[in-house]
Amino acid sequence: MKKYVFILKDHLANYLKVKYAKNMKGDMLCLPVRSPFYRFVRDREYGYTRRSLTCPEGNLTMGIISLGNSKSSAWYYQLSKKDTHELERMIDRQMRQELHALMKANHQRGIPYVETVNRFMLQYDIRGLTEDAFLRGYQRFRNRAIPE
């Protein structure tokens, strides 16, 4: 298993750790093979990656199954800054899509948007963003999605 270390925004790392909590092995996140993030890292691993024996600084360690080495490897890998930024954007996009779908469903049940955002932030331990940022993002999403 290859160990990838990422420096992500704290709220995105918390989102992944809570969303895939059943796939955590200690401090390492072992994503399902069908996850889009797993496929992204597997696709990028043959590009520019850094490798070291000492664990680099980071707030998320991801374990990727390696076909050639079934044992735990002593090496730690890092993707390029460009690929890490693209991964952050993918995680952020999925998080916001999940929140928007939840807000829409809860609003139809009579739950206010603010309450939905508060529950979402508590569930995923999001501290870096405010409720207002999520609400404004949802407003922009709604305005874009409804052509008239």
C-alpha cells in the first residue's frame, strides 16, 4: 500500500475523514476503489510525485492499494502542488454538491437553510468557513441552475 500525504484545507480534510470514516485505518484514509478521489490519485501517481522515507508534513494521509506491493511500504509519496490543488477543488465540489442536495431536500420538508447548514457543519466538523459563505454559495448555485 502506498501512503500519500496531502496538505489540504482543514475543512476538506475533515470532510473526507468523516465521510469515509469506515475506511479509516488509524490515521490513514483508505478510500474505496470506486471513489473519484482514489481514481484521481491513481491517475496522477505516474506523473510528478515526490517520495521520501520520512513522513512529510500534512493533515491527510491516504493509503492507495498498490498492485505490485501488497505489504505496507516505508515510502511516503506526495503529488505535485498543481495536482493537490485540483484534488482540493474536486473535494470541495463534491462537498458543496452534497450540501446543496441536502438543503433542497430539507427545505421541501420545512427545515430552514440555516439549520441544514449548521447540521452539516457540525456533522463534518467544518470550522474554516462560515454559514454565510455556504448560504451565499447556495444562492449563486440556485440562480445559475434556474434559467428563466
